[in-house]
Amino acid sequence: GPKVLQIPSHQIIDMGQMVTLNCDPVSNHLYFYWYKQILGQQMEFLVNFYNGKVMEKSKLFKDQFSVERPDGSYFTLKIQPTALEDSAVYFCASSPGLGVYEQYFGPGTRLTVL
Amino acid sequence: GQGVEQPAKLMSVEGTFARVNCTYSTSGFNGLSWYQQREGQAPVFLSYVVLDGLKDSGHFSTFLSRSNGYSYLLLTELQIKDSASYLCAVNYNQGKLIFGQGTKLSIKP
């Protein structure tokens, strides 16, 4: 089936540093998403993105977070500066449309903030 | 609010069936998806339902009752490899998915 890729698979950084998580969505998809999953807990919506703009974000999407997809390349999630509570697995997803379309998930990036 | 609830654990026996329940708040409902997630891996899409009734997809079937805010995922002829977490996720409005905590299904021989 369609594949979403995420780079890197693991990232370890010191608190206060900046980190960028990269997502390569399915090629003909137009809508992109980030979700956060802390170990053993439920998946939580962070943000969705379409046509170069954030459509909706949750309260977990702090001011330190930003997303972009410059020139159709990777869809990125940047955290600057990072905090200890940002340690989690971040999943990227994409879909061809809204609502009735399934979202395809990448394998996740495990972020550890020390 | 937009809450999605499902039991944390479920046990069943190989060769039989398992039903994973999900309840959700109906405000803003725009469809419901089921995903399978194995430890340390990405959720894998199984099914999407938006109309009431039973949707039979062979090994996996899904049921929806919109007025009751209720869905279930039915797995038949269980195999050991079906042991995984099953996530219920409700589509609200702008395509965001609100997930339940996941039901960890354990299957015994």
C-alpha cells in the first residue's frame, strides 16, 4: 500500500536544542498531519496542514512547534526549543482528501529529550 | 467534548472471534476509522465507516450506530498473529483524528 516515510527513526537531543522531524508523504496526497504518542499512551492529534497552511492545531501544538512543506519537499515538524515533555514518538500521516479518506501513517520518529 | 473510549484489554482464543468496542461523542462526527498497531510500529489502516450498519470486510468487520455514538470492530477466525492493539479513531471536522486509548487484544492458543 501507499508508504509514508519518516526521517530519522530515532533522535536524541538535549533540552533546549532545536529538532526537525521530516516526513515524506504519499506522493499524490494533499493533506498532512502530525500526531504525538507518549509510550503506553494514546495517539494525540497535533496539527493538520493543507495548501501551505495550518488548518487546525490542538492545544498540544505549543508556540515552540512549527510545520512547513517548502516547495513540495519534506513535510517538517520543528520544535524550538525542546522540553523534556516533548519526548515521544511523532507520527506523520497523509491523506488524499479530508473526511472520507483514510490517513496513512509513517513509522514514526522516536524523540528523546535529555 | 470530543472523547473516544475503548476498553484497555481484551482476551480471546485462537479460531474464535473478538469484538472491540468503541464509544464516542457525536458532536462534529464525520466518520470513524479502525487501525491496527503493533508494538513500536505505525498504525495500519483497517476500515472506515460513516454510515450505520455492518460493513463486512472478511476477517475484519465494522459496525456503526451514529445515534448511539457506538462502533465495534469484529475479528473472526482469530489467529495468534492478530494479537495487537486496535485503535478506534473518530474523524472530526477538518480531518483530524481523535484516537481512543487502544484495545490490546491477546489471543491464546
